[in-house]
Amino acid sequence: MSDTGDEMRTLVFDECRDKMRKAVAHLQEEFGGIRTGRATPSLVEKIKVDAYGSELPLQQLAGISVPEPRLLVISPYDKGSMKAIEKAIQTSDLGINPSNDGQVVRLVFPALTEERRRDLVKVVKNRGEEARVAVRNIRRQTRHDLEALEKDGDISKNDLDRAEKDLEKITHTTIEEIDDLLEHKERELLEV
């Protein structure tokens, strides 16, 4: 195998790993936004707040703490942004009405019903499957790129076979990571 072929193969694999990592990170972010009946800062920190003439994520405007399992306390750095923060929470898909004492905004999370938990498990499973499909598509594209390298004579047939085995290992490891995230989130949702 030529040095150029080696470099190109490395580039193809680096891009593949990077895209798969991003697919897993995206899934983690989506799971973070799915309510489990427990308060967690990730549920609100990305909510866009109309403040200072632009839309800013809540985490840039306030400190977020969880003093109790079902209570989230948002402490604005500037008390003038309190109304904007409240409005952003009300218009978000969180489904919780904030209460404000002039100093902090409190969000009390009601316990999830059994039916709602089952619905959320279905949502989580769908998102997990979407992530698996994304990873398989990345694998397919990487395989095409490797076959193109072999066709152009940059790598040999043996190198292609080795590269495809490596690709399968990377894909398998990434799918296992997705399955672990999915299993953890399901347990979290079904926990009463």
C-alpha cells in the first residue's frame, strides 16, 4: 500500500469515527431533553430566551440547580431577565408552569404517570433506532469511500478487506454504545 493510500484510508476512518461520535453525542443530547420525572438542568439549559435583543440559551442567563429530585431552581444573573426566562419556559415544550418569587424561578416536576412513562419509552426507542440507522448510513458511505480507494489503486484488495473488518468493529462498538444509552434511559424512565 502506498503512503498516499495509507493517508487516504486514515482520513476516511477519521471522518467515519467523527461522524459516528457526533451521532452518539446527538442522541445523548436528545435523551437529556426527555423528562424522566426527575429535575435535571439539561431539560432547560438549551431553552432559547429572548433577552438583550437576541435569543440566548438559558444557561448563559442563569444558574440552574436541583435542590430536590423534582425541583429545579433557576437563578437569573440579572433579575431584569426574569420575565423573559419565565416566558421562554412557558412557551417551551416542557409543559411546566414556572413560579417566580422575584429572586428565582422554580419548576416543580410532577411525577410521571405509568402511561406517560410507556409513551416516553417508545419515543426513546425510536430515537435510538434513528441513531442506529445514522451509524449504518455512515458505515455504508465509508465502505463506498474505501471501495473507491481500491478501485483507484490507492489501496490493495487485502487492504480493503482489512479496512472493512476495522469498519465493522467501529460500527459494532458504536451501536453497542447507542444500545447502552438506550437501556440506561429506559431504566431511568421506568423507575418510579
